[in-house]
Amino acid sequence: MDSRVRTKSYGKRILASLPGFPVTESLDDALNFAAALDAGKETDSCAEG
């Protein structure tokens, strides 16, 4: 995730407007999450917050 979404005043509004999903700044976590979705699995590999 672009760090500006977390650090700028408009970030909370943007995140609140999206459906619930894991939030991460780790590329590895994001790739693992996407691979699990592609494989049809549910995962919480991305850390919340």
C-alpha cells in the first residue's frame, strides 16, 4: 500500500470507503495473499494495521 494512505489526512477516508481487506506494506505478504487467493484459499497472511 502506498504509505500516503496511512500518513495523510485523507487516508482514513479512503480506507473506510473500501471493503474490508488485509492491509500491508510488505510486498512478500501481498504476493503470498494474492497467490493464496489464486489457489482458492482464504488467508490472513497480511498483517492488519
